[in-house]
Amino acid sequence: MQTAMTIAPRLSRIRWAKLRPHLVGWAFISPWLVSFGFLMVYPFIASFVLSFTRYQLIGSPEFIGFQNIQRMLFEDPRVRDSLRVTFTYVLLTVPAGTAISILVAILLNQKVRGIPFFRTSFYMPSVIGGVGLALLWTTILAKNGPVNTSLAWIGIEGPNWLFDTTWALPSLALKALATAGGAMLIILAALQGVPQHLYEAVELDGGAEWAKFWHVTLPQISPAIFYNVIVTTIGVMQSFVDAFIMTDGGPGTATLFYGLYLYRVAFGFFRMGYASALAWMIFLIILGLTILNFRIARYWVYYEGEE
Amino acid sequence: MSALTYSWSKSRTTQRRLRDLLAYLLLAVGLVWFIFPLVWVVLSSLKTFQDFNQIPARLLPSELYLGNYPRAWNSVPFGIFFLNTTIIVALCVVGELVSASLVGFGFSRLKFWGRNFLFMILLSTMMLPFWVTIIPRFLLYKEIGWTGTWLPLIVPSYFANPVYVFLMRQFFMTLPSELDDAAKIDGCNELGTFWRILLPLTKPALATIAIFAFINVWTDFVKQVIYLSQESKYTVAIGLAFLRWQIAQGDPVPGLLMAATVFTSLPMIAVFFIGQKYMVRGIALTGRTGT
């Protein structure tokens, strides 16, 4: 650079002036570039490579070819169990959660008094989150808890929810549905962004409330709904804390989420190679689901400026 | 006003009233659905051991029993855990604010090679599952001797979380570009424009990030449980899980657990009430929650 400057000072000054904004731009985003490299790209590739090794934190990783993958796909019954549990959980929570968040958002968009109070109350459980909320629901669903007491009023003897093979997973799903506050607020924001003149157009055409909802509201908020479906599916596929705290994966393998099993393999047994293979498989499954979601979206998500 | 329009407007009012009534009815159902668990935990934390053993379960405690609170506080060293968590959270919030505003500024106000491409990559990393990167990250931290310390929890927050970068970028985009031009004419370079002109205008976005980061770090159990191994370094979330295992192993005091749940959730509730306005705005701006 120094020599270049002395040989052709004017040219290099022009070059520098051209180059400078780009360098400044890259400098500003450099914190992200560092984490992208070290905490995303490197681990992403490293876990792929580790998938073909045996590594238990002692010595160095030993290359074992496709043994991990073979074991994962054909020999390990826990993988099948945990995938079944995880998919069932997705089916129990994502469609119902989406429906609930739409309904509640519409409710919170009504022009009645006291809406801020209701909005705050509905969102609050989502804020507490984590271990605290899991413990809270452990007592709600206890054998002698409020759920069973309410059921007893109408003459039903409730099961011991979290310790019952049949009911443990639905119990966790119920808990997830009662904390869908984030999705609800996203859809509420979308509802408030629907242009009023579209409703007026339906009114002029003599359309009823139902027509407004079906022809205006739903298409307009469909991108927000779609976004929620994508994000909650990805999130739910990775569930961990609830099973870890509330059921420890049990009874048996009734609530053995894939995330919990992976955690056990990696940080319970320290089988880093096999756990990496498991991690890559869940990545590919989630990727597949996301692509599938995008494909299906063509049929129901409406984007302004299309058609 | 003729009789016809009068009766018409009257039926319209009745219809409106019915609608409001239905709305309130459904809102009340929602209130029970979302809030009852929280009410239950507070009431349960005030129950004596005998209250818990009654069948059917009682809603209200037989007396206002406060004994669960000191017992829960002392059963695991919550004082230390609160201090630890406060330090971790404070350092993380600072890191997230600094890095997200710098990177968000870069992606929104500056033009450079590869900007749009890199931003698309940034957006797509938000969808990358946590589990696929955690093992090599753990091994990396282990290699440099960071496992067992708070560093793996704190240091990454200084290197820009994509979610907060996105939020900052969206906010920067709402500010008029004339500001940058004026600053340039006045002789500001990019850093000056960022620091003196634009950053003071982004306070609402910064507040939103601070709140989301606070809540996320406070409740981020998975990473804490993976990286921390010594009790002296534990966080509130781990302390709570700790208490749960103790109780699961035979010490039957649900009231204790409920009391601990209440006092460990209080910081979140407080932050939520202070910052709710900013959270809602952040969600409206980005179309996503900050988690």
C-alpha cells in the first residue's frame, strides 16, 4: 500500500475513496461476521465432520465412517421413540397453537374497554418462561391439582397427568398452548396493520362481518400466520426445558423429546460424535419441514403485489 | 329524527351491546386460561403443608402462611444465584446493545459490497437449530478453557445476535436519510453519524432489545446447564431446577417450590410491566418476538 501510494498517489487516492465506504461497512458489521464465522459456520461444519467420528472428550476424535449414521437410523430404538414423541408434539401444539393465537388476537383487536389489561394478562405467562413456568405447570397438573379438582366438579376423575404414559405428552402440549402469548402479539400487530379502506370496500359491496374476515382479514394477516407456523415448528422441534423439568422424558419414553435425548447423549454420556450425527439429522428434518411449509404456503399465504 | 331511523339505530345499539358482551365473555375465558396458573402459584406459595394434602385441592390457603418464602430462599443458595444471574444478565445486555446497534447501523445506513447477500444470510441463521451448533461450540469453549465459567454465556452477546440486529435495522430504516446527509455536511464520519446523530434517536429500539435480552438471558436454562458445573457459578434458573430435584427426591414441600417460582419470576414481571410498551412496539416493528 505504502509503495503503491508513492508510485501513483492520485490513482490510489481515488481507489481509497472508492474502497473506503465498503471497508467502513464491513467494519460496522464485523462483530456479526466474527460470531457468524466462529459460532455458526465453524460449528456447523465441525458437527458434520464429528458425525463420522467416535469422540468421548478423551484423546482425539476417531474416524469410524458411517457407524454413527447406521446406528442412528437402524439400531437405536431411542431415536425412533424420540422422533415419534417430537412429531406428535408438533402436531398437538402447532395447529392448535396457531388457531388459538389467531382467535385471541382477533379478540384483543375488538374495540371494547380494558383491552390493554387483557393484552398484558394474556402475554404475561410467556414472559415468565423457562424453568419457573415449567414448575408452575407441574403443580397445576398434579394429581391433586386444580385441573383435576375442576374435573371432579363435573364428575370426571382426572389422571395423574405428568406420570401417565398416555397423558404426559398431551399435558406438555396443554402447557405450551397456555403460553402462546408471543405468537398472539405478532398476529395482533398484523391485524392492526390491515388497511381500513379494504373493510370499507367490503361494506360498500354489502358484505357481512364474515365476508370481511374471510376476504380481507385472513389474507392480510396470512404472512404473519405463516411466519408463526415456521418459527413455532422450528422451536417446538427443539423442545427441551419442559420435558427436562416436568417429566424428565418419562414415564418411560413418553415425553423423550429429540432435544432431550440429544442432550443426554452429548452432555450425559459425552458421546460427542454420535450426538453430532443426531444434531445433523434434526437439522435436516427441520430444514425439510421448513421447505415443506414454504411449498404449502403458496396455496394459502397472500402477498401484496402478487397475481 | 323519524321513527324509522330511531328504531334502526336502536337495534344497531343492541347489536353492538351483544357483540361487546360476547367479546367480554370470551376475554374472561382467556383470562382464566392465561392468568389462572399464575394466580394459583401465588396462592399455593402461601399454603401450609396440610393445605396441600387436602382433597379436593383448596384454592385459597387456610391461613396467610409466609414460611415457604424464607425456607425456599435458604434451601439452595439463592442469594448467590441472584447475584450471579444479575452480573451475567447485565453484561449480556450491554453486549447485545453495543453490537446490535453497530451491526444494525451497518446493514441499514451504509452501502457496501455484499450487504444484501450478507443480510439474507443473517436472516437465515435465525432459523438454524440450536442443537446443530451446540456440540462444536461446547468443544471450542472447552478447548480454550471457558467451560465451567460464565464466558460462554456472556462473550457471544458482544458479537451481535441476529434477532436484535434485525430489530435495530428495522428501526434505523424508519429514520429519514436526510439525517445522515446533514451529518456528513457537518463533517461527521460514519462513526460520528452513528454515535452522535442516529443512536440517540433509537432509544425505544434499544429499550426493546434491553428488555428482550434481559428476559432471554434470565430464562436461558439450556446453555446455563450445559456450560456451568460448579455450584458457586450457578444461576437462578439452575437453582430452581436444583430445588425441583431435591423435592422430587422425597422432600415433599410443594409450597417451597411455588414460593421459589414466585420470587424467581418477580424480576421478569417487573421488567415486563416497566417495558411492556417497548416490547409490543418491537413486535409490531419486526413482526417477531425477541426470542
